[in-house]
Amino acid sequence: MVWLHSKPMKTFYLPKEFRPALKKIWGTPIFGNEEEVGEKYKKFIQEKAFKKIITVGDCCSLTLFSHIKIFDGRIREKK
């Protein structure tokens, strides 16, 4: 169990047979440097007023607000 923001969080692992389907982009990707992504992300979630937000990837899941965070243990630095 992981503690973050004083609430207990469960850790789930994705079965290997589902991983290929989740490699494609399902949502709206936001690209840019850290500052640009932060500003675009903030504006985007305010405009859309989502009920649940999911971040995918180690870097964005650690730095951006979301209800569900997906980590894969790898950080890719590609343009």
C-alpha cells in the first residue's frame, strides 16, 4: 500500500496480455517542455471539467495531478 496525500492507495499490476492494447494513445497527448506541459495541462483540464483524470507514464504521473496514475518503470526522452 502506498500513502500519498494522506490517503491509502492500492497498487495494481496490468496483466501482460493487455499491455499491447494500451501502448496506443487513447487520450489527448500534451507535448512540450515541463513548463509548457504544465500550463497546457492546467488549461485543458479546466476547459473540459473532467470527473476523473488518468495520467500515464512515470514523469507525468509524478508531476501532474490525476485521480489515477499509471507507472511503467521507464522514462523515455524522445521528441
